[in-house]
Amino acid sequence: MARRVLVAVESRDRGRHLLEAAARLATARQAELIGFYVEELEFLQAAGLPFSKTYSLFRGSWESWDADAMERAMRARGDELRRAFESLCERRQLTGTFRTARGAPGERLLEAASEAEVVILGRSRRSGRTYTGSTARRAVADCRSSVLLFDPADPVPEKVTAIYSGDPSVLAAADEMARLFQCRLEVIAVSEDSQSAADTRRRAARWLTDRRWSANVVEAGSLREGHAAALELAGRRSGLTVVGNATSLDLPALLDTLRGPVLIVR
């Protein structure tokens, strides 16, 4: 597979930080950058129904949706995102392609992701809180590529935390992210049983030392004791968390606990 990084964007304001993060990773990997925007077919179909209404705060009344106006707005948004993407690629001297698709975002994203090593998309925000939307959950559940979920309001992490249960690819990915964003690296060591937790911690510490990182390792106990890593991370200042797809941890539950960006390594 050729080296490709795919970034899914839905608006210029929310997409700006995602594009910058994707450009960093594509530059580091000497990869092609693919920008991706989906025109949601469900909105267009709903707008065409005679009983569909939207409330205008400006006029203080309910009004019919204008399907043609909505389609023009979607195309204008796609054009705006394309220009921002092309400007970024030119500025960073990256090989890039911008694609627009129409349909269900989750399905279209999975189709496009089949060509990429890493898929980057934004987490959602509501009332100042970060949560994982339906498209991001679909990507985490079904995408074969690594998935990097970013909070558009918190684009540059102050640290990277690897949840390590013995998979060296998790440590390698965390090392890459920490160097990419020039921040510190820590490891939370977990294990399938409490007896091997200490050995997991020692291996992580040796790996960090060999790569000239501080041996900053926290032992969180056994995975069988529950969501040990999630509990360890709860209430911490947000950073970028790296976790392996093969871990016994419940990824949806972990995503609900974590506040900052998350990389699921595959």
C-alpha cells in the first residue's frame, strides 16, 4: 500500500486544525495527503419532503427547507474546503488530492479509508464537552486503518500517553506522535493478569530508555479488573492517548472517558 494519510473535514473552522495535524503526519511519513468531504444525502432527501421545516431565529417562524439552496450550500462548503486543502498542500509542499463524495458519512469514509494508512477525523463538541460522534464510532469499529480522532478545539497535545499491554506497535506510534508534536511521552502499563503487570511495566520502561525518553511508566493493574487505563486517565489533563485495537479494553467506553485526541493503532 502506498503511504497515504486521509483527513475527513466538514467545515473550514473545524477542519483547519485537522488539516494542519494531517499535514504534519503526512510530511513526517512522506505520504500523500487525501482530503475528504461528504455531502450528506440524508439532509438533501429530508429537505425535499413537503413537511420538512426549519426554524428561523432571524424571522421567528418555521419555514420550509429549500433543497436547492441546501445543495448549493454543500457545494460551496466543499469548494471552500478544497481551496483550503490545496493552499495547505502548496504551503507544505505536499502531494495531495481532495475528494468529495455524497451519501452516508460513515459508509463513504470507510470506502475512502481502505486506501490509507491513517484516517484523521474530528471528535464532536457539545456544550463545551468533547464526545465521539456516530461517524467516528463507525470508523473506530470498522476501519482497517489506524484512526486518529482529534478535538478541533484542542489541536496540539501537551503530552502523549500510550496504553501499553505488550503490543510494540503502540509504543512505536506513541513515539511518532510525541516527536511529531514535540511533547512528552508517558506509558500506562496494563496486563491481562495482575501477575504480568510488573513485567509489562519493565518492558515499557526499557523501551523508553532505549529511545532516550524518560522512563515515565504508570502501572494501572489488570485489564480483567475493569477499565483500569480508563480509570487511570479519568480526570487527567487531556493529551493524545494511543491505544491498540487488539487490547481487551472496551474502546467505546474508553473513548467516552477520554477528553483529548485518541489514536487507535492497527
